[in-house]
Amino acid sequence: MFLAGLWFATTRRPFRDYHVIAHVWHFDWPFMRHLIAIGIQISFIFLMEYRLFSTAAFLAA
């Protein structure tokens, strides 16, 4: 599925103008820092949700 999506994104008309795999070896540190900052908040929310549901299941048993 990944290869089919990559083929589609690199060969079809509106998507090939974006040059999906043009900078494969270039690592964008400021963008990665932004993604990590967002990801930490989302993972904390999922952790709290998991704790809430597991505590409710523990108390129900």
C-alpha cells in the first residue's frame, strides 16, 4: 500500500509537482522539533485517557 501511494504521489499530475521524495536525505530539525512538541502533548492526553479507562475498569471489577 505504501509503494502504491508513493507511486501515485510521484507520477500522477497534481501530486508530482510537490516532489514528494526530492529531499529524502535532508532532515528538517525545526520541523521535527515542532512535531515532537505537538506529539508530546497528544501522547500525554492518550496516557491520561488510558489511565482513566483502566482505573474505571479496575473499580468496576
